[in-house]
Amino acid sequence: MRKLLLLIAGLVLPVAAWAQPFRPPQPIKMDPPVYPFELSQKSIGGQVEVEFVITSAGTTVNHRVLRSTHSGFNAAALEAVRKWTYRPGSNEGRLVNVKVSQRLEFFLEADQVYPFELLLSRVNGQATVDYVVDELGRAWDIRVIEATRPEFGLALSANVTGTNHAPDFDKSETTGVRRKVTRRFVAEGKESPIGPAAQTLLKALRAGGAQFNDKEFSTVVKGAFDETYPFPTGTGVALGTEGWARVEFYLDSKGKCWFPHVLAESHPGLGYMAVQAVQSKNFHPQKLKGAVAIRSQVTIKFSAMTR
């Protein structure tokens, strides 16, 4: 499953216009906006900058969009800002109205996949990649800058590809400005992405000899992988090249997917892209019938295509 994230940048206040001492407004309630369904289905991210006035009563009025990367986000951003409340600002002890601007970023972050064999072996690590985001929030030209193990670099690259990012306001920047992200991979402890629900399964996998209920993929998934996925950027393959990757994964009784891992791949890097695709799918609740988990496999198809 992908996580819905909202980044709310700091308030921009015209402080210089106020006499001192000036105390700026402080947020009380800033609920995130509803992500527009059609844009989330198309994996489109965006930014909206909204100008509004925080009144002396702590409410917001006079809302307007200053700029936006996609007009489809405007209504959601404005509706959210209208409901925000603040401790009002003051000037020389008197409550005052304050005009501000606020930037809201919409993006859906793909769940981070931990390289399976390294997780089983309790290997920690780190990777850094950089990339360019286009006008639709898609990541391109992803490069691994450093990785303590190659698998961590591949996993992070697949995660960046599977995330829909917030594009820059200035579309001309999307062809030149590179973004960078560093991710730590921690197999155990508080920083580990493996929650209590998966610890029993992970313990069984590490111990070996666990009983699994093997099922055909078509019986466990809500939506089939009929689509063909694009090759990851930077592979250098010719346009029209086709490829595939075979992934094995485990499901708990609620249909939650755990520990997808690569069995085979036609080209380097496709395996982790397939793992990321499986991780993002919804599955039917499962009857374990005494087994630790359901085990299944799927083959994902890829094609080298233009944007």
C-alpha cells in the first residue's frame, strides 16, 4: 500500500511590514486535504501555494491560489485551509489579522521494500539516490550515488520510481534540478519497518521449516497484473525491449503482503521494480488453515517505452 503524505511548508509572513514586537500566528488545527481521487489513481503529485488571512479570531478568510502545478489540487487545498485554526497573531499586545501564504505538497509514497535476503540475515545498510521529477510528479533518470550493498541501492531506486512526487512550480526546473534522498535500512529495533504483526512470520522464515499454504496468484489478488510496467530509467536498453521478473511473497490473514522478494529476472533491476509493484497491491483476506502465512508467486512484465 502507498502512504498518503502531505508536506505543509512554513508560513510566509510579511513580518517587515509590522512594528515590533510582533507575535506571528501559531497553528492549532491543520488537517491535511483530501487527495483528489482521480489524481491519486493516476499517480499524479503536485503543489499548491495558497494565500489567506488569519483573523484576530484565529480563523482563515480571503483564500486564493497563488500558483499550482496542477489545477486538480486547487479545490482540495482551499477546502483544507478554510478549516484551519490558529492562535491569532498580535502586534504590541493587540490581536491582529495577518496575511500569509502556505505551500502544500501532495504525493503518495510507496512502501519501502527491504531486500529479503539481507533482512533474513539482519544486515543493516544505507543508500542514496538522486533523480529528476517531471511535470506529472514521475521520477526519471534515477542514479544510485552510494549504497553499502547494491541491493539497498536497487530497493531505494524502485521505491523512488513507485512514489508519485510533487513537481516543482517552475516546470523548466524539472529538466535540470536533481533531488536527492538517503534511506537507512534497519533490520531490527525501533527503526525497523517490520511491525509486530510481521515479526512472527519473519521469525518463522529465519528459523526455517515453517508451514505455508501455497496458493495460485489468481486466487489471492483483487486486481490482476494485466498491465505492462516500464523499464526503470538508466538501464540503457533499446526502445521496445521486453522483460520480466518473478516475485514470491507472503500474505497474512488480513491480506497484507509481506516480504516480497525476487526469484528471477530477465534484466538487472527489474526484480526490485516488480517487488515494489507487488507491495502496492491489495489482496483478499486469507484463510491460513493452520499455516503461518499464504505463499504465492507472480510474474510481472516490463517493456522499455517512452515517457
